[in-house]
Amino acid sequence: MHGDVSPALPARRQPAPPRPLVRRRAVRTEVVVFGRAPQAGRVKTRLAAAIGARAAAQAYRAVLEHTLVEAVASGFLVTLALAEPAGAGTAWAPPPGVGVELQAIGDLGARMAAAFAAHFAAGAEVVVLVGSDIPRLGAAMIRHAAAACGRVPVVLGPAVDGGYVLVAQRSPGVAMFAGVPWSSPDTLAATRERLALLGTGHEELETVRDIDTVDDLNAVLADPALAGDLRRRLETIVRAVRSKG
């Protein structure tokens, strides 16, 4: 006599062990702001010709401090690279969280190349170099440039006047400044040609305006996207100039 045989149950599938979390290592990114201490008579001479040396220095200080605060807000290490030591008796100091160094000797291209080389040698993997007179520069633009360096070796931030307000590179850097004319409406075009000659890919950000002349200042104040605090500071300076007739 045969007993009943229960059908075999299928083996229960064991859950797969959880995959270990792989944390992507943060890329060491540094921001270098090229500028000067905001001293009357030593900054923004073309603007000073229209509104006076003191007012021009005040306007420059407002934009410089805005730039430095936004750079710190990007979350990256920030250094202010001064074109020359601050003059005797200068009481101005950069905002907290900003280091200070001196730029190298030479034309703008040589000084930028030296800054990239020094910061890469010190361990940076991406360096975002920006000017100090760009009202529209914000933390988001800096982070965008740094992120784009994960796709291409060079990122440029074009300026309305034909130059650029930002250049970012990833290590080990690109010899991109040779033969480029500085303070020229052809600066950006020549840099593009140089990068093409080197076979180096690049991306460009939106075109923005820096402040060199009174026309630039007026255009910046007419921009609805200008940050509120910076707008108030610049408008106060302009009102004071106009009140003096």
C-alpha cells in the first residue's frame, strides 16, 4: 500500500544581499578671484573718469564683496588673488572664509597660467578663476562651471565686451593663453582659436557684463536680475554722485 506523497515546495528565493554604497569622491575644487584692494585711484579708472575715484572705488568694493560672498556660497575653497599688495593704511579685508595671495608677475595670461599651476600643484583638481567686477556672478554659475569641467577640460564665461569673466580648468591644466590679446574685443575669439588649435574641448556659460565704464554701470542697474543687496549698494552710490551735481 502506497502512502500519500506531498508535492515538493519550491525553494524560497533568498533576497540578494544589499549592494554596498559606493560614495563618489568629491573633486577638490578651488575658486580664485582675480582682483585688487578697493582703493580710490587704484581701481576702475575708466569708471572713475565719469563718477570720481572715490565713487568708483565704492562701486568696485560693492561688486568685489558680492563676488567673494557668492564664491564662498558655492561651497568651494576661495582665494582672492591681488594684483598688488594693498596700499598703506588700507582697512579693507575680504569676507570670512576667503584666503589672500598675490598674483604672479606678467601679463594677464601669464598671471592666470601661474595661478592655475600653483593651485593644481597644491592639490586642486578643478580651478575656477573669476574676475572681481561681475555683478551677475553667483554661486550657481561657479558650481555650473565646476561641474562642466567633469565633461570638458576648459569652461569659459563670456563677457559682453568680447573678453571673459570666468575660466575654469581641470588638472593638469591647458596652456591656453599663449598669443591671446588681453583687454581686447578679440580676447574670447582668440582664446577659442587657441583651444581649437590645441584640440581642447570647452564649454561656455551665458554671456554677462562686467563693470568698466559708466555705461556698464547703467546697464547693470537696468538688469532686473541684479541681486537686491548689490543693487541697493550701487544705487546708493549713484544717487550720492548725482546729488553732488
